[in-house]
Amino acid sequence: MKISIENIGYAELSECNKSAISRSAYGISEDINFNKIKYLQELRVFPEHRQKGYAKKLLEMVKQYCDDNNLILCLDAMPLDKSVSSDILKTMYTNNGFNHAGGTAFNYGYKYDPPSL
């Protein structure tokens, strides 16, 4: 599934399956069905359009798609090229409502609250 802003950038979402993703690595309970989880394969804003708010707009579009379809989104804050650092990506995802599960792993649409002891 591709969500795009024509000539600006795009977000590519993929299906998840047991061999592709560990739910616990993304802070998602093991009882969540895999068909309710999407993975953000790629988020790209073309270089000439960076630093103009388009990544945020794409993330809003992706989150809306997930909200509308009752989906959970997983991603890794890993830069596609050297023009962006993983620290910048981590800040961007945190500031845009994603839950940091540890390391480079984030999720959206799921907040696990472990049971009290």
C-alpha cells in the first residue's frame, strides 16, 4: 500500500507475518492478530522538499489510514540515506504520536499497559 503526495514523497506500508516481525520488539501484545498490523517499509520525502513539513503530512495521512482501518503500525527509525540521522527520525516519530518500544522500534495505534501485580 502506498500513500503519497504527488511529486513530494510517499509512505510504503506492507503486510506483516510471523517471519517478518516480532510483535514484542515493537511493544505489541502477542494476542494481536497479524492481519491488524502494518509495517512502514519506507517514508521518503524527495530531497528538494525536505524541511517543509511534508514528512509530518505523510505521517498524518498514514495515521489516518490506520485509524480508519483499525490497524496498528510498526516501524524502525532507520535512515534510508545519510542525509537524515536516526536521532532526528526518533524525535520526529515521537513528536508525531508514535510509541517508542525501544532501540529503533516504534508503533502507532497500540499502547500496551501491562497488568498490575
